[in-house]
Amino acid sequence: MRAAVLEKLHSPLTIADVEPGPVGVGQALVKVLVSGICGSQLQEIAGNKGNEKFLPHMLGHEGCGIVEETGPGISTVKKGDKVVMHWRKGDGVEADFPVYSFAGRTMRSGKVTTFNQYAIVSENRITAVPADTPDDFCALLGCGLSTALGTMIDEAKVRPGESVLIVGLGGLGASLLRAARLVGATPIIAIDIVEAKRSMAASLGADLFINVAETDAREALKALLGAPEVDVIVETSGRPKSIASTLPLLASSGRYILLGQPQPGENVEITNAYHLFSGEGKSITATQGGQFLPSRDIPRYTRLQRAGLLRFEDLITHRTTLDGVNGAIDLMRAGRASRIFIDLWT
């Protein structure tokens, strides 16, 4: 099979032939149909995930595939099932790390990887869905869209009519706009530094787009809301300057959700921290996937999609092949794309 392999930090991925090893206890061999590229992969390439000691290894954690083979102990999926491939733990066995053969040597890799045509996956990283579930929708449920929905519903507990501010319109930010509209938030405000994202923000449900490279966010919010305060703020960039500048925009009793992760060694300064104690007290939460629970949430989100209540097609801005994956990663680094999908068999 062909796969994208991270051999060296800060370097392009190697597109090479990789052979899966034996399918062990609690593992399944999955033919990967399509995979999303997440900002976490950019952090892995930069070494910000503490992954240098595990090189070489494969990447990717949101995908759609078909189960080709199951190992001993598997009870939640069977051969022929269509599955969502996700990084959050679901039902089933937590299996050992899989083994592959790469460049004449043994290579271990993650318990789910999706930048490869076939993957040996731990049972608890795949969840079966109806066979007619769209492939792209399945892949989005692996991370981006499921994290966004979980953040709005389970972590921030957004109530209809509450205001929501989304900081950063990458792939996750775009999904957050869709999730905020689904739960009835209003108004929905989007912040970014790329003017070209203004039209995308509007198409995904934003009531206001603020280009903070040109406009003061506090003044723009004051003009819209009458006061520069928002009930829920979700920060996706992880940049300390962005976090410090948007925290003071939180309303009394508001919830600030950190989805983006600062780089190792970076510090965040909270200026005039007294404002955090206004009203009933504000909260700051560093969330893990918005509390997404695959076995509980994937069936719910699939029913929403079937009912026409959860659109997803416009969340994907670009597509590529394995051969084009490095160019796609560069596009994401430049802030010129939201979600990019890899078609593994094209």
C-alpha cells in the first residue's frame, strides 16, 4: 500500500510503499477511503506533540474506511462494515500499537492513522455506521465536525439565543460556525486575520466577521451588541496573543473554551484578571475534543445528517491525493484552506 510517512521533523512527508503487519488482538485492518488533514498533523510535523522519539510513523486521525479483517477479541465491528476512524476512544478493545514494514525495517505507528491506504486500527478508534452514510461526512466525524458539535453542545452548553465568538477560521473554526448555528446561537461572530475568509464565514452562518488585522474586535462587538461582551468564546489558534486579547471580551458568567493548543514552552498572560470574577464568575476550559464520545455521538450526528439538519459538504474547501499531501499541508500553514481531504485511491 501507499502511505505518507513522517521520517524527520520540520520536513515534507515521504510518500512510500508501506506494508501492514499482522492484525492482532483487538485490531482491525481498514481500507481507508478518505482522510481529513487536521491542524494536529502540522503540530506533529513540528514536533509539538512530543512525537520525535517515535519517528518514523504515519499520520492522520479522521477518516472513513471499510473493515477488511478483524483480529481476535473484536466485537463491535465486522468485515465489510463502513466505519468512522476517530482519535477519541470509543467502544471496544484498546489494542497495542500496530506494526508495519517501511524501507526494510519495522515501524510502529499510532492506534489510528489515515494518511495510508490501509490501516491497522485499535477497535476503540473505529465506529460502524450505515453503509450509505457519505464518506466525507464519516471522515469529518473523526475529528473536526464532532469536536465542534461536542464543544457547543457538551462543553460550552450553548443555549439558544446566546452569543458565540469563534476565534480562527481554519477547518475547526468552519465546523464550529456550523455547530453554533445548529444549536441556535445568535449572534455568531467570527474572527480571523485573513480577509478572504469573510465570505466563507457568512456562508457558514456568521452574523459578523471581524478581520482583526484591520479592525478592533472590541469596537466591532460594541457596535453589534451594544457592549463588547460575548457569552461563549471558542479559541482555535492556540496563539498566546490571541488568547490574551480575546479573554477580556467574555461576558459576565461567560465560558471561554480553548481548542487550539499553545506550543510547548509558551505562556499566556491574563491582563486585568479581576474581570474574570464579574457576575457569577467566568470559566476557562481547555477541552479534549469537546467531550466527544464516539459511541454516543456518532449515531446522533448521523441521524441529524440523514434528516437534512446537518450539512457538511461546504466544510471541505480543497481535495488532494497522497502525492499532493505536502502541497496541501503548505496550503494549511499559509492559512489559505479550511478542511482539506485526501482521496486515498485517486
